[in-house]
Amino acid sequence: MPEQETRTVATKTAPKTFASRVADEEAEVMKTAPALAEEAAEAKALISTREEEHEDAQDRLSGILGSFRRGNDTHTAADLAEARAAVERAALLAEGQKAKANRLAKDAPNIDKSLSVLVAEAVAKVVPYAAEVIPSFLRPAEAPENLAAGPIVVITQDGKAAEKGGILTAGITIRSFRLPHFQQIDKRDMVREFDARGWNMRFEPTQSTDRQDGFIVDVIRGAAVPGADRVLGGSTARVIAPGRL
């Protein structure tokens, strides 16, 4: 009986899309983001307690000084020194708590991309030749490796959407990675698309174009202006353009 040959069939793994790479980066951020946000929130909440402690220390010192001015010698010199030291301590703690809260708030990464998702929908209509249009809450650590199929556009929401008067706003940065033979995104087309959706988005005259090794990165910048709004999940969303590279 002839020997039966065993054949090993190699399965090819499809190359990862740039969107999946961005998703991996987002997942890494999400591992620590909730804990950092909680720490920042706790630090902010403690500010009021530190301020109250400072006020209490000032009240005690004022009471001792007032007592002396009335000729009352109930309190000792040690009481006075202790009260003054307590005021200084409480003032420094309150000041330090504010600085700590600000530092932790700055260190806590943004994980909100609700408005960048909206902008991505519009940009995808403007650049149908793009291989990928990716909304995110972060700036990718590295540029795409393969741009042969078309430009890859990453829309980064620069911070958590702020709500004011029922209107959500957030900074948006649009980065287009492309090979030289692909055309640059036309901001006029973007404005027309946003207008058609009832959004108001005005771009600055300047647009950054950075020539890298074999490819180009276009960074579109803009500014928010009063205008039309769009309802998003019961809230109103006003889309605004990028403010930084």
C-alpha cells in the first residue's frame, strides 16, 4: 500500500489594516485611561476640602488674634504660633492640590472620539479614493507603511467633547497620508460637504504639508464658528476643526 503523503497547507495571514493598528494603540491607552481619569477626578474633588481646611485655619488664627486685641490672654504664644503654622500649611496644601489636579487632568488621555466619527463620515465622501478614513482619539505613533491603495486619512479628536448649552464641541485634526501622485484633499470640497450636512466648519487659509521619505502628510487646520448644528443622540453636536498639529 503506497505511503500516504501528508501535505501541510500554509494559511496566509492578511496584513493588518492601518485602522486595526490604530485600534491596537487605542486598546493600550484604554488599559490605563479609566484609572488615570478616576485619579484625576479624585484629585479635583479634594480641592474643595483643602480650601475649606485653609478657611478653617484662617478663622482660628483670626479668633486668636481677636482675642488678644480684646485683652484676653486665654491663648498662649504656642497657640498663636501653631495657628499661624496651620494657616501656612493649609494654604500650601490647597495650592499643591490644585497643581496636582491640573497635572493629573493633563496626564489623563482623551478617549472620546464621538465627534471625530461624525467628521470621518463627511471626509469619506470627500475622498472616496482614500483606502481608509479612520476616526480616533489619538495621533498614531507611526505613519502607515503601505499607501499604494490610496491615501489613509486619520481624524483625531484632540480632547473630550465639551457640552455647553446643549452643544457639543471638540477640536479635530485631520491628517492625510498619501503618495505624491494622489491629490491633496480640497478644503472647499470639505466645506461643501459639511454645509450639506448642516454643519458649520471654517478652515484657516494655511494647510501644512510635510514631505516624508516617499510620502506626504497633509494636516488640515481650522477654527470653529457659530453656525448650524446637528442632533447626535439627543444632544446637539457642533463640529469644529483642528487647532494644532
